[in-house]
Amino acid sequence: MNITRENVDALNAVVKVDIAKEDYSDKVEKILADYRKTANIPGFRKGHVPMGMVKKQYGQAVLVDEVNKLLQDALNKYLTEEKLDVLGQPLPKPQDQIDWNAESFSFEFELGLAPEFEVSLDTKDAITEYKIIADEKMLDEQVANIQKQYGKLVSQAVVEKTSEITGVYKNEERDIENKVTLTLDKFAGDATEKQFIGAKVGDVLTLNTKGLYSDDHELMHALKIGHDEVHGLDIEVTFTISEINTRELADLDQELFDKLFGKDVVSNVTELKAKIKEDAERQFAQQADQKLLNDVTEFLVENTKFDLPAEFLQKWMQTAGEKPLDSDQAKEEYEKSEKSLRYQLIESKLITDNNIQITMDDIRNQTKTMIKAQMAQFGQTNPSEKELDDIAARILSNQDEARRISEQLISQKLLALYKEKANIKVKELSYEDFVKEVYGDK
């Protein structure tokens, strides 16, 4: 067997594989001999079928199968030995009808080669790393929410501004009938609030859905209707009040603190706020890290310039998926996935250049950390090492889960690299201001 490569350009090559008779003949003869021993052909005893008849019936199919196996094995071995970084998979070049009666064969494959490039984390303009603080306003709101959540409901005769009102939204024509509990601050305008103030159990209010809530998703859940149906909905609904309550706030005492965090972990409001701040800022850090990761990724894709074998990749995409694509569909698919492909190459380059490695011990330890965090949410704060090992083993027996955890670890190590080497400025702000700045929400 002989394999040669011709580089068309820096991103494309053609590999030619020549297969001679001595490469496959022994294997084909052995397989046919085995067939002869077991073949059931009328008029012949098993094991006594003439070899000529076996070759006539099975010879070409066996030959084709063995040549294809040789091709795949030889091609994979060649790519590995030559350390060729290819994109997609080798594509066989079309050829005229193969003469399987010949003794030697030649096959050609197109290769798309990964580009050579350098990655720089040195940005001219600094990328912002947000440090989100749980400010006093947020802490006061969280304490108030805890008091409401663990407080007592007290029945009321009429609706007041702070009431919790239970009732049924109804519109017979649209087949809407849904029981909800609501508060008046959820409505978009003061007019609706005024309709409710002073209402009693049994009263039926008529409301228009247009502009009833500031967010269509609130209306969707209130009426229990579909996402497509809710947008632009302009109908009248009735709301029949069945219950009116006010919520008596829970006392900020030791009983409540123990219920929230365990016995004697928190003993006063100052410690309560400190615990809320610690938990909130831990979650904010994850959100800020994800934002930084996204921003550095965007920078790298936009500023790391290299060419791709676009024509080859579009051709490969035509046959790579579950359904074959025509050339226009493949071009569209390539354009949608090009950005992702570029980042995959950049990420791989960063991992190689910075010797980032993930061991099985890393994956196992990360899994156990995740398990402990989940168990702690259900009050299991001290699991045994054997229990953690057993659960981790079950999780990691699932290849998809193991791959997902491995990818998380890679992202963590890349994030640490970005924080160390990229031009980053830290900006401290409240969560409310973070949301406004990043998402433009109020």
C-alpha cells in the first residue's frame, strides 16, 4: 500500500491511497475459505462447495468490504502519523465505475486542513469584569421577602393595596378559566388597581387584557394560555374574587433564623443580612463569570483572523448530517456555524498553547463538589466519602454527563487564564445596575 499527499493550498490537500493485491488477498482468501466451510448451497454438502462457486457468489462483496476496511484504517493511521489537523472528515473524490476485477485500486480523498494562526489576549480596550454587590437596598428587600414568605395569611373583608387576592379569570368564548392568586403591584396601570380596591369576596370584575400586565408572560400565566396566543390579545375577561388576605410578616426571631439556616447558624438581623449577602454574591459571581467568558469569546472570534477551507466544509456538510443537504442548504448551514467553528479552533489553540489539561481525578472531584452542593440544598450537609464516590461513579458512567462536566472544567480553566492574561478592568456595581447596564432592563 502506498499513500501520498498533494497540498492544493494551505487549507486543502488531496490524499491518494494505492492498494495492491498483496494488501488484501490473504484476508479475502481466508474469509472465503471460512464461507466455504459454512455455506449452504443446494446440491452440495456443507464444507464441500467448490471454491470457484464460493468466489463467484461472495467474492466481490468480500473484496469490496475488505478494501473499504483497509482504506479507513490506512487513512486514519496516516492522518495520525502525519499529525494532520483536519476539519470535518476526508471526502472521497468521485471516480468512474470501479473495476473490482482489477488487482490494484487507487482512491483519492479531499482534506480540509485547520489553519495556522496565533491567539492574543492583549486587547487594546479593556474588557469589563463585573463584580456584583448585594447592596443594602437588595438586602432589605430580601429580608422583607423572607418575612412575607414565612408570614401568616390573615383574611380581609375588602381588598386593600397590599392584599393577596385569589380568584378565577374567565372568558367563555376563548375557553379561559384559571384560578390565580395575585397582588395589585403586578398590574400595569393604576386604573386596574382602583377597580380592585374595596372589592369583596364574590365580586366580579370585568378587565381588558390589553395592557393589563406590563409583561405578556405575566398575562400568559394568569390566563393559562399559549405563548403565541397571548401577544396582542385584546379581549374582556372576568375576575371573580374568592378569597382576600393580607400577609402578616414573620418575626425576625431565632425560630425563623433556625428554620432558614439550621440551629444557631444565624442569631440576629445583621448576621441574617451577612448570610444573604454571601449567598447572593456567590450566585452573582457565577453570572458575572459567564458574562466575562462570553465577552472574551466574542473578542477572540472577532479579532483572531484566519481563513477556513469554506468550500470543502460546505461540501462536507452536504453529507455529514442525518439528512443530505443541497449546496444552498450547506452554504446556509456553514454560515450559521462558522462563528462556533472559529471559536472551537481558537479554544483548542489556547488549550494547547497554555498546556491546559483535565484529568479523570479533576472530573471526579468536580462531580463530587456538585453532588455535595445539591445534597446541601436538601439539608444533607455531611455525606460520607463512599456515598459521594458511589454517586459520582453512577453519574460519570453516563458519557454525556462526563463530557458536560469536562467541558465545565475547561471553561473554568480558560476563565482563569483570561483573568490572568487578558486586559481586564473590574467594575463593582449593584445587581440592579448590572442588569440595567448589561441587559438594558429596568
